[in-house]
Amino acid sequence: INDYKTKSELTRVRLLTTLTTAVRSYDQLRTIMAARLGLSQIVDTAAGMLAHRDIASFSEAAARGAAGLLGADASAFLCARRPGLGSHGGQPMHFVVGATAPFAPLLGRPLQDFGAAGSFALRCLESREHCHEPQQSAFFISCGNECDAVLYASRPSGLTCADRQLLEVFCVSIGVG
């Protein structure tokens, strides 16, 4: 507590108010520091990601970067449309072009092969909006020329509002790349 009170000023209500203010200030400082760290990671990851010249290494770097922003227990994949590879039910097929564990073994497969995570990402593509649930999020990335993409990210412990905001900023870097 960064304050000084005399004994006569320190009533029960004032002590409670001072403690509550101090705890809230501490929480706000932690949030600001986490956001600074996250933005720094985005800048570093985006610079490395944009250095890749082929879609495979760019996509892999994007998926690793997204998972890295969330921590060690997070997983992510990036899916995009491959022009000229047909459609499924009248819709263009989207393929996973970058992935981290446990999705990495399915790299290059159609989005429909990814079960519940694939369905969630497909819902994001169809709505052309970000989709969020407590433990997973899918971010719509409009790249123009009918090459829309989705970044899917999940973490067993759940995604916070700050996590989602950082990933939204990160997706802007992916869209530019």
C-alpha cells in the first residue's frame, strides 16, 4: 500500500477502502504489464513471420506465434482456401496450412477432418466474424481475392479477454502477410 494514514484516520471503512484500491491498482498494473509483453511478442513474431517467403513456413510461423502468445498448453492452426481444389457442398474447401500439436499431424488436410475444432473454425468462416467460446476462439482473417483464412486457437485453461484481444492484433499481421 503506497499511502500513509495516521492511527486516528484509519477507521474500518477507510482501511477496507485503502486495501481495495491497492488490490485493484495491483491488478491493473499486472494487466498492463501482460499487455506490454504480449504486444512485444506480437512485434517479434510478426517480424519473423513476414520474413518467410513461402506459404507453408509463413503459416507454420503464424500458428506457432499464436500458440506462443497463449502459453505452453495452447494449440493453434491456420486454415486457408486453396484455389483450384474444388468445393465441398458448394462451398470452397479450406485446408489447414499451419498447425501446432495436437493438430500438426493433420497438416494439409481439409478443415472438415478436424472434428469439433474444424466445425468451430468453419462456423467462423461462414459468418465472416470472430467466434469465441470459453476455451477456444476462431479469428476470421480477410485477405481479399476470396482467400479468407481462419486462425483457430485453444487452451485447456480457457482464453481471457486479453488473450483474445492480443490474438486479434496478431491476426492483422497475418492478414498483411
